[in-house]
Amino acid sequence: MANEGVNETTHAPVNLGRRRFLTATTAVVGAVGAGFAAVPFIKSWNPSARAKLAGAPVIADIGALAEGQRLVVEWRGQPIWIVRRSQAILKALPTLNDQLRDPKSENPEQQPAYVLKGDPTFRSLKPEISVLVGLCTHLGCAPEMKAEIRPEPFDPQWKGGYFCPCHKSRFDMAGRVYQGVPAPTNLVVPPHHFENDTTIVIGVDPQGAA
């Protein structure tokens, strides 16, 4: 009887330990396998660029915005540029197409489809009013607005636009990116609509927009 007692106290715990070890090992291996299998599925949850921009709307009054001026408002922690473009700028935009990476704004993640109706060159609901997220699509720097048509050190044939001094990316006054610069895509146009002639609502599509 004494020997049986010794066997119960020495061998039984060892067997239980092995079982626990094997069970834990099997569970860990299973969890790792499940983790790898889940990666593509989890990635499918990632929202698109436009979905990430969804948030509470911001109302901006542009009644006092003069030609060549920019109004900056904040929406979801991002600077939104509202610019009243001059007629000279609007005339210059189509002449730049052969210098741009995506002149027709064919990347649907960079703007709502409704801003390309009419003349897609302008990327806007109204030709004279541009609305852009003021973050370079390279590394999120804040480009400088160089709205005048005049020679610049970085471009002697400059027709107005945005220049990122950090890495030298350039965009025209419609936010379209130039070829041969680090920024891969055009500046983003956020969802927005005009409540009236002097009021823009950032973050909400026009009623009935596709």
C-alpha cells in the first residue's frame, strides 16, 4: 500500500504535467495557425481611404473668400483647404495634363465621383472652389500653397499649385500630383457639399450623390 501511495504522488503529477504541456503546445500551435489564416480576413476589414475620412461634418463660411485666398478648417484632425481659384488658374489647369501622374483622377480613393462630373480637370463641385485635404500623399507633410503663376526655384514654368518642401513633391491647383516626385497620388478631396452659395459642409456628400 505504501508503494502505491508513492506511485500516486510521484508518477501521476508527471503524467498530468505532460498532458498539460501537450495540450498547451497544441493550443499554441493552433492559435498561431489561426492567426496566419486570419491575416487576409482581418485585412479585409481595413476601411478605404475615403471611409477613414468619414466623421462629424464641419461647416465653413466662404462668403469673404477672395480669389487666390485659402481658408483652412480642421476636420477629423486634418487640415482642409478651401481655395477660391482665379480664372487664370482655371485656364492653366488643362495645360498641365502631360506633366501629371494622374491627370484624369482615375484613382477612386482620392476623391468622390461627383467632383469629377462636368470638367474632371477641376476636381470640384464649382470650378472656382477647390476643397482638398492639406496633407501630402507621400508622408503626410503639409505642402505650401504657391498659388501665383510665376517662376519658382523648383519650377521656372510654375502655373500655381502646392509644393512640399520636405521631399519636393508638387501638385497643381486641383491637387493633382506631378510626375517624378515622391508623392504617389493626388491630394485627397474630402466628401463635401454646398449648403448655399457661401456655405460648405465638409464631411457630407451632396444629397442624392452616387
